[in-house]
Amino acid sequence: MAIAGKGETPAANVPAEPEAGQRLLHAAQKLPAWMEAWRRAGKLVLLLDFDGTLAPIVPRPEQAELPGATRGALEQLQARADVHLAVLSGRALGDIRGRIGMPGITCAGNHGMEIEGPGIARLHPEAAAARPKLEQAAQMVQPLLSDFAGAWLEDKELTLSLHYRELADERVPALTAAVLERVSPIRGLRLTHGKKVLEVRPKAAWHKGHAVLFLLEQLRPPPGTPVLYFGDDTTDEDAFVALRDVHAGAGEGIQVADPPVLASAAGSYLRSPAEVGEQLAALAAAPELPGALPTG
């Protein structure tokens, strides 16, 4: 087993042009073009990761909270007839629904293995079938953790997450090797890396990029609809690639990183979850398009 690796923004808030050689523009510089595309198409699709994108990264997942200002912007956007909003997370579906706390919003959990929203319901069949193997993997991995202070295992039903944010950096390679040794013999599972986390997943041909394309098939937005995906982790790159390669011209990934990672399929960046909240607030403040039909 191998490891798989808005309205008009005031000029004062728009960062200067990037330095020579920097490919990504700050998303505030692209906001006017997105607003114009939204006006022309009559629809906007916003897809957002949660941890590190909507909510700041915290030592333990249960401590994560959606900032009040960001929640307010999301509620405004969710109420609009000309916006479709969805949150895609590595968290379990029930967990992410509880943290968003907005009835009717489309949510995808376990990197898109489970998706639920108005008129949308999908559970990946291979993910459901892999549950006994995940239980076996958890039994194999859990005893290891007594040797790795600061690492702990989270069972998300369809995937497992081994968090090591509090583990000493020099111990991470040994942890990775030990987990790989125990999980490799279990057919049908794979090990992937995220930010300070190892994930054991079903070896299904499905990731956030597939989830994005599935959602777009269900939503069928009008031609030219801007589709914006905000994400901060390596798992979000699959969604960036999907929008770049399949929804070219209207879709764009917005990387949340400071500094931005230039080796990315994203087309622009924001520095932090706080800037994501500001961008959402700018979009929420745009005049609602006349004649828009309710989403969902």
C-alpha cells in the first residue's frame, strides 16, 4: 500500500499585485470578474471546505467552531435564490452538519463519500461495504498509539483519521511507517496524508473532485455559472483539478494558505479563514438578481 499523497471590494482591501513569478492572484482581485459572471449567468455555486477554510485550525477537531461573522455571511448566502451553497469536509456527515447548523444546506462528509442536501442523497457503496475492514484497521492501529504520545485515532464510520498535530515532528515518520505496516495487509483500504493527519480510507475511486462533479450534475447550473471552491488542504486539490479540467472557464479553486502554495491547481488564494469570511460577506452583500428561482 502506498501513501497517496463580494459587491465591490474597497481598493484598500485589495492586495498589491503578486511579486514576479507568483502565479496565484489574491481572490479579492478576481471578485469583480466573479460578480460579473454571476450577474450574467444568474446563479453562483459556492463550495467550501470546513477546517482551515471556514473555521480556523485548532489542536483537536471537537474544538472547531464556525466564526460568527462567517456564519452570518453563510446564512445570508443560503437564503438567496441565486446562490447554491455546499460544504465538503473530511469530517463525518453528521459532524459537519452539526457544526454548520443550517437546515437545508448541502453537506458532503468523509471527503464526499456521503452527500446530503435538498433533493440529493448519496452514500458511496464501496465506502459502506468497507466498514468491517475499517474496524479491523482500527483494532490494528489503536495499540500503536501508546508509543506515540500526542497521536490519537478518530473513527468517522466511513474513514479513520489518525491525528498527530500534537506529536513531535521527528516522530511522524515512525508513526507513518508503523501504521502503513499494519494497514497494508488489509485489502481494499488505502492510506492518505492530510494536514497533520493520516487517513485510512476505502480504496474507492472517489474523492472531493468526484463529489464536486456529482454535485454539479445534480444542480445543473446555467452555462457560465461561476463555481468557486474554497479549500486549504491537500485533499482539496482534487476539487481544484476537477474545476480546472472539467469546468474550465467558469470554475475556480481558491486556496486558503499563507503563503500560497504555487504548485496547486487553484487559480487564486486567500490567506486565512478570516479572509474567507470577508470574501463571503462581500458576495452576500451583492444585490440579489431579479427573477432568480429558489435553489434546490
